[in-house]
Amino acid sequence: MSAPTRAVTTDPAFSAAARASGAPAVAYDYAPSRTEAAASGVSWAAVFAGAFATAALSLILLALGAGAGLSSLSPFSSSGLSTTTVGFGALIYLCITEIISSGVGGYLAGRLRTKWVDLHTDEVYFRDTAHGFLAWCAALVMSAAFLGAAAAGMVGASANARAANSANATADTAALEANRYYIDSLFRGGKAATNAEETTSKAEAAAVFAHAITNRIVLSPDDRNYVAGLVSASTGLNHAEAEARVTNVFERDLATVDQTRKSVAHSLYWLFVALLLGAFTASFAATLGGHRRDHLPVMRAA
């Protein structure tokens, strides 16, 4: 936008007085005292309208994708798609969902905003881009808050249910939850033992496994011998067989943890790409909506 023009004028009252006194008329210039519009450059109503549309459409498309994914899976190995195929398809679908929902929300934010006048074209494009980006940001925050509250509610309900079903639960029992399958596999074929003794042995083995996995170290000979002694006492295996079982189960547990880490990392990378595509799409769609808003012909009543 160019700088405000300065107008040159002559005060009529001053000119009449000057002519009466014989003094020459003096011309002076003035500039508008206000160089910015009184209204904000952001149409928040349009931004939040686009944000709500983005969030709602995202939830609808995610529900559709979840249903399609569950329909393509099967507990039978001879039917349905593989887990790898479904996972890759879910990541692609997430990107498509972001593009569609963000594009619709960004277009609405640009189309519904107030029409600006006396602005340079570059400034209009910048404001439209900002409207689309703000709509995407608001939708992301609302979706994260909604999903976070839902997850917290489900976790809280699950914790309350476990507490109600096992009022006598101890810290030893809680220590088994992280890798219960592998710890249970250590003590298969065990001799008759009380529940307290079995829980204590499993909790101690789980603590040793968790320490080694958390610190990304292999089982030390002392830890291996100690866990093998627990397994031998519970199952009746000799020490060598128990030690071989401990080594095998620990390697399987470690491989599962590493595979989970890689899967989570790849999912987060794809989530970043999907959100980046959503931000770009919303910003670009807002410029399209704003351009359409400004260039529609005005229909006047005859």
C-alpha cells in the first residue's frame, strides 16, 4: 500500500480574511491523522468458523478411516489385509484427511472474512494466508484438547475399574503390567505356589527386565543368574535351562520394545508431515476463498 497522499488546500475563512486585509492567501497542506484502519486485520469470526469446520470434518473422516481399517483387518491369518499394509494405508489416509479438512476450513475462513478496501493486493493475500493458518491452528488446538480430554477420561475410568476389581492390588502387581506376557512366559509350568510368592517372583523379574531395557543395557551375569534362580525355583527347571529361558525371553522382550519404538517414531514423522500439509493447504485455500470473496459481482436490486 502506498503512503497516504498529502492534500493541499486553502482555508476559505482564512482566504476571505486575507483578501480583506490585502494579505496574500496562504496555502497549506495536511495529511490524514489516522494511517491505520480502526478495525482489526483479523476476522476472528471467520477464523473460528473455519476452525470448527476443520475439526468437525477431521473427526468425521477419522471415524470413517477407523471403520475402514477395522473392516480390512481379520483375526484369521488367511483373510484380511496384513497389519503392515493397514498401517501404511492409515498413514496415507491421515495425510488425505488433513488436506481435505484443512482445505475446507481454510477456504471458509477466507471466504467468510470481512472484505478489505484500500489495501494493496499483496497485503490482502498475506491476510488471507494468515486467516487460513490461524484457522488451522485453532482447529489443531481444539482437536488436541478434545482428544486429550477423551483419553484422560478413558484412562481414569480404566484405573477406577481396576481399583474397584482389585482393592488389594499392590505395587508388585503394578510392576507386571508393562511386559506381563514375557514375564508370565518365564514362569510357565510352575510348581504349586501361593499367589503372593508367585507375584513377588514375577515382580522382581519384571523389575530386572525393566531396568535393563530402560537403560538400554544387556542383562548382567548377576541379574541373569538371579532371575534364573527365581525361574528355577518356580518351575523346577535346572539352573542352566532356566538361564537359557531367561536369555531367550529377554531378547524377545527387547526386540518387541525396539520395534514399538521404531513404529512410534515413524508414526510421529508421518503425523508431522500430515500436519504440515494441513497448514499449507489451509493457508492456500484461504487465499482462494478470499479471492473469490473479493471478486464476486455485487447484485443490486433493480
